[in-house]
Amino acid sequence: MIEPQPEPSLTLREKYAANRALADLKTAVWRENRERKGWFRVHFLPAAVYTAAGLICLAAARLLVVNPLRETAGQPKEQTYYTASAAFLNGDLDQATETVIRLLRKNPGSSAANPLMAKIHLARGQRQAAADCLRTARETALECQEIDGWIAGLESPPFPPPASH
């Protein structure tokens, strides 16, 4: 019986030549695929897809993050409420109205902003609008009895003029 001879190990030069041949083969296959698919599908299409995805992400970030933050001009909701309250106390009803409307756009059922808006309506003599604001506030408020008392006071007829003697 003939025993198989072990294969001689490759020299370093032969290993390098084999690796170089494999790399050349991979390059040739890549070039063939590129020519078969065309420049558009190999280079332009992936670049266009990545660019479009990036633009969509930027637009979404602008719509979802930047615009809501810009609406209150960088002020926290509490500070905006206190700004409106201070404007009301100083008699600047227009500034107070603008600020409260901005708050109510974000949270229409706000139990803090609606009573303030009711006070503004009362200061302008609009009793029915004030009662409507208080009804909206009552839906989310914890202390409904107090708000019910305010509404009852607004819905009752105003005091008759004093009788002259």
C-alpha cells in the first residue's frame, strides 16, 4: 500500500500570489456586476436614497421638535402662565389675552389658563364668555365646587341698580 505524501506547505511568496489572485477575482466580479447593473443603480440610487432619508429626518425634527418649542419663545409653560397673570394684574389685557390664547392652543382644557381667560373676559364685561371658559376649566379641575360657585355667580343676573330715595 502506498502512503499518501503530505502536501508541501506554501511559501510566503506563493501565499501572497494566491491572495492577490483572489483579490483580483473579487475586483473583476465587482466590476462585472457594476457594468451589468449600470452606474445609476450602483452609485446614484443609493446616494439619492440616503440623501432623501436624511432630508425626511431633518423635516420631521423641524416639525416635531423645533416648531412646538418656538411657539412659546423658549419659556416653560409655567413661566408663560405667570407672564399672562402678571400682564392681567398690570392691566395689560391684550398681552394677557395673547399669552393665554397661546397656552390654550396647546392645552384647551387647562384648569389654570381657562380661569385666567375668564377673568380677562370679565374685565372686558363679557360674562357669557367668562362662564364658558369656567365650564371648560371645570372639566379638568380638581376643585369643581369653587368653579361651580363662580359659574352660578356669573349666570345670575347682575345686581340691580340701587333705588334712589
